[in-house]
Amino acid sequence: MSPVGKALLVTVLITGIALAAVSAFYYIKFARMIEVKLSGGPFPNTSMLFAAPRTLSIGDEVTIAEILTQLRRSGYSESHGNRMGWFRPREDGVDIFPGPDSYFDQEAGVLTIKGNRVARIVSLRDNTERTQYMIEPELITNLFDRKREKRRIVKYPDIPKVLVNAVVSIEDKRFFQHAGFDPLRIIKAAYVDVRKGYSAEGASTLSMQLARGFFLTPTKTWKRKVAETMITLQLEQKLTKEEIFEHYANHVDLGRRGSFAIRGFGEAAQAYFGKDIGELTLPEAATLAGLIQRPSFTNPYRWPERARTRRNVVLSMMRENGYISEQDYSDAASKPINVAKGGVESTDAPYFVDLVNDELQERFQEHDFQAKSFRVYTTLDMNLQQAAAEAVRMGLVEVDALLQKRRKKDQSYPDAQVALVALDPRTGEIKALIGGRNYGVSQLNHAVAKRQPGSIFKPFVYAAALSTALDENAKPITPALQLVDEPTTFWYDGRPYEPNNFGGEFHGTVNLRQALSKSMNIPTVKVAEMVGYDKVATLARQSGMNSDLRGTPAIALGAYEVSALEMAGAYTVFGNQGVYSKPAFIKSIRDTSGHAIYEDKPVRRAVLDPRVDFMMVSLMEEVLRSGTGAGARSRGFVLPAAGKTGTSHDGWFAGFTTSLICVVWVGFDDNRVLPLEGANSALPIWTEFMKRAHQFREYRNAHAFEAPEGIVSVEIDPATGYLAAAGCPGARAEVFISGTQPSEICHLHGGAGTRVAGWETTAPAGAAEQPDGTVSAADPAAAKPAGVARRHKSDSVQITPPAKKPEEPKEKRGFFDRIKGLFK
């Protein structure tokens, strides 16, 4: 052999050895990488975020189908091996069997449904009857990274055969026969590409797609292609075909729904069809298989015709491969695309997820929620979240219509944004949260963004004022206090402050009830000045508001910025008999073994005396009865409720029943003035939400606000603040802390009778209760005009006044004496 030939041979040998060594190195490298990836399961980063559990009680209205849907959304299936739990449908109900990963203590139960109502609940632990049964919390999302991916892990046995056939037909029809590569498909793809002059047909098998998507980046380079080949060989050696398909089925990208990327067929079945993967029909399975190639382009929500066309291509391939008959193909291809109905926000809750995620990263830094599988249980009520999403959608249609004229004049005029926070007044648990009109457009969570609350802050001014009744050294301010609503200059720290009323209207002499219900600014600042601006700020801070609040005249009109979430928490003071409940949204966290690493402990503190709180609730009820919030009643919300409108730069409404608090904000991201009052922007959303929310069993028990011990109700003349005389034309009942009610009869209308309404501890001596609940005094001298506190079953008690003392000559009751009487 010539020297040149020897040199060439040596070069070839060296090159071959080098290539073999490099191949061996990378083969071993990728083998280790795969082992590490699969050692703890292919999807270890699946920390799960759950909503609050749902309670079913005897008599609740529900269908079997609704229970099954709830269970599937919670991760249950009909497979006995499902770790979360499984169920068995019956003609008259459902058998439920929680698994080892269940939120509950694995108490199986039988629910019997008759006439679409829960008729019977039996515990299978001891075969005894129950009055309630807790349904597993619904899964909101799986991952806690900013990729915002949702995934529901499925096992190969749970994947219906029709879906397997659809996927292999369109993506890799010889998947179960080849060893990771399909030579015939590679040759065909090359031929088609050469003939058409561009890359028209792919040749990747399911194994290659899994290798590329699961272990590598999407960058198209020859190095990645080599790595993809080596990983594919490793996967085919280490895993069975069923295991490869299972991993692929849990990883494949199937588009987006709302703000989340959908990963895997388990989540896609729920996101697009509202079903468990095992319930997919032939056309639905073909639709999901058709999404694999171009999920955004064929998204069935946005492009139903594109999705239908692609689905029918899958069906034709299934027919060609012998998986379905001609009749099956014809029937399935003729069906329309039917996707799950309902607002995206109801299942997404993207702003709530961000809130929880931020809290986890800030408070639990020692736990890696992206590397370990934790189960995080939250307070979110999925029924209320759906109601909130729908109320916001409907309300923004009204807001947009009202802003349409401005948008016609200015094409760059922005869309209004929105926030809604609903929570339980007793616990502070957040039940629903909307942070914006479209998460895809703006990820700014407006529920925690700070803005001027405007007039929804005013109740804290009046609450501080009414609390003066508890100070023996202070002159008590009561709801009967008379104030003059007129242009006024207030001086503070040597500088003038000149607020104005909305619309520049002034009302003359008014009392506290009128001032709050009509949201008058001048009387509110006067009240704050009387009680002390610092005391108002202190009460606001005690109620959980922004610690930067300062005691200045501007605080009375809500000039200092707070968030909708802070205001919702602050309103628990009014909705919970004076007790502040700090907003909470994480109930507990459990590790992979089910051990609790965190249990929420509610934070509560007494802020207002219950009697002061009741007076404030009564004043805020007037807002809905005759004030700026009366639109809630005209829109059909009739339950006992209290609240306050707000108009600053933005529109607000904060209101509550005994079951639920809701705060709504509407405004612009650039902080420009919203040219709509709170009554026309936020109130319609609040009303629609509260109407929907109180249809659910947990909130149907909203009832009238009950007065605590120590409250008296008497009829007064609003024009003077005195006890109403028989001839007072505008007499109305007003509530007071016992001992602070007026003691003089109205002098303008001069009547001789005093009516004390609503609360009485004992009847006067010698009095007898009549059948209608009134009390007549046998001894007129024993009856006292001053009311005392305890609920009496009557709505009103007519008491004959005591014999009059000789009146002093009127000329002796001078001007200053009359003024003093206003503050008694």
C-alpha cells in the first residue's frame, strides 16, 4: 500500500475512532440525563393549586352530571387506581371513593339524588347517614412558574383507545412497530419536500417529538438533531411504547386557554370539552389530535372552522388506517365543533393564581414549588369565581357603551380596566378575585394596585365619629347630628382646604344619615374635623389599610391610595360586627407525603364596638335604600345589604350582606379620570355578582343585620334631630347607642307624643303586651321616652309620654339653648 493510501487509512481510522468516542460520550451523557429526568417520574414539577372544597347538604339542588363534572375537575376518574380518588355513577346517585392524595381523610360516601336534589348521604366508613358531604377541591392549575402551564397527569390505561388511534394516525401510524425511527416516512417526507421545493412534510416520530420537546430546546441546529437521535434511541431502549406514549400524551403542547398554556391531553380534554379524558368521543379525540401540528392556528375556540377541517383530516386518516368505518367517519365528520361553554376566568383565575404564586415565593422561600410536588389548597370558590367573571363581562359591556362617544372622538382612548374582590366577612377568606378585563392583554393585577378609594372610604370617617359615644369625656356624635352642607374652607397646618360636592350641589342642613347616603363631601370633612383627622387615620390603619395614611382633611374624602383587596378586608369590620378579618387566600400546603407544612391561622382583631358597627351598617343600608347605591335595588338585588359608592379618578362600589363582601373598582391604567360615577360603572358589576353569588347554597342564608345589646331605635324628626312629635311630617326611625338618643321632642312641629321603635328590654310597670305586639302603659307616669336595648318582637312600641311639666316661657329658650339641644 502506498504511503498516501496508508495515511488515508490512518485518517479514516482515527476519524472513526474519534466519532465513536464522541458518540459514546454523548450516548452515556444523554443516558444519564434521561435516567435523572425519569427517576422521580417524568413530571416532578407538578405542584398543584386547588380551589376550596364544595359542601353538598341534604336538600341542595344538584344533578348527578354536575357532581361527576366536579369530581373530574378535581382529578377523580372511574379508575380504581387513581391516587386522587375514583367514583362510580349510579342511576340514582354517585359513589365517591377518595384516594391517598385526597384533601380529605379518605371517607367514602354515597350520594343519592332525587328530583335533582340531594336526598340522602351515607358514609361508607360506618354506614351511617350524614347531613353534609365535602366534594374534593377543584384543581386550578399545576405549575408555579411564570410559563403558566396547566397539566393533568394521565396514565396510559386511562387514555381512551380512540384517542391513541387518532394520534398515531395523524402523527406516526407505525409508532407501535418501529424502533424510534420510521425509514419509510423519512423517505416519503424527503420526496415530498424535494418535489414541492420546501419543507412540506415532517418525518418525526412520536419518540422523536418527545425527545425534542421533553429534553431539548426548539432551536433547529444539526447538534440538536444529533442529540434528538441519541435521546430517541435511549427512550426506545429504556421505555415501553406505552410509557413513551404516556409521557408524550402528558407533555404535548395543545395551545392556550385563557392565560394558560395547555400541556397534555388530560388538560386539553377539560379545557376544550369540559370532560375527563376517558369520556372523549370520536370527533372530540380527532379534534385534540388535530391540534398537535398547529395548536394556535386550529384552536377550536378562536377558529372552529379550521379546527373542523383539521379534525376531518384526522378522521380520514383513521378510516384509511382501519380504525373506524366509513359510517363512523361520515357521522363524526358531519358534527360541528362543540366546545365547553363558560367564561375562561371561571377556571383560569389567572390573577388569583399570580397572587398565590407571589405569596408562595415570598413567604415560603425554603420550599421549591417548581422542583417538588406540593399541594396548595386555597380559599377560591369556583362557583363565585365564575359568577364574578360573568358579572365583570356583562358590566364592562355597559361601561364600554357609556364610553363609546369618547372613543369615537379619540381612537386611542383606552379600555376601562376592572377589579373585583369577594370575601367572607367572618373569616376574610377570598372567594373570588378578578384583576383585570383580559390577562392576555395586561398582567397587572388591579386588585392589588393602589388607587384613591374616594367615597367608599367615608364610612370610616363616620365610624370614628360615632365611636365618640363610647368616650365619657367627649360629646357623643350620633346619627341625628345636624350639619350644614355649604361651601366651606377648612384650615389645616396653616393652609386652606376647599373641597366641593360632586356636581357642585349643596343641600343645606342635613344629618349624618343623609350626608352619607347622598355622599356629601362638605359634611364628611366637617365630621372628620370634629372627631380628629388622626383618629380617622388610626381607625383606617386598624382596619388593614395602607400604613401611609395621614391624618389630614383629604383623608375624609379617600384621597390616600389603597387597593381593592385592602378595602375588601377593611369592610370586614362593618360586615363582621366590628371585627377585622385579614384577607387570606391560602388555607394549607401539603408535601408529597400528605403532611401539612402550613395551616392558615385567621388573623382577627376587634376594631369597632358592635353597637357602633350596627349604626354604621344601618347608615350604609340607607345608601342602597335611597342614596347613591339605590341602583342595586332597581336592578333586582333585594337581599338585606349595605354599601357605599365611590367616585374619585375611578368608579368604586363596596358592599356586603351577612354572607359576603364584594368590592369593585373600574378605572384606567394611566390613571386618567373615569368620566362615570361609581353608581354607573362599579355598581352594576357588584349587583350582578351579588345576585348570582347568593343563589349558591353557601350564601343563600343572608339575613337582616341584627342589633346587638345596647342599641335603641327611636323616631326622630330628621329636620331637627329631636324626637319626632305627632305632627312631624318626615319622622323616621333612627338607631342610637342606648343613652345617646335625643331626649327632647321636636319643637318645630310641636307634637305631644313620643314614639320609641324597635328595641326594648322591659315593658313599663303595669304595661301589658297586646296581640299586635304593642305595649300599652297602665300607668302613664311609668313610661319613659328613653329607649333601652334588647330585641323586642314588635316593630314599634307606642308609649304614651309622661305628664308634661309646665313649659318654661319660650323667650327663656334662647338661640344658644336650641343649638345645645342639637348635640344632646
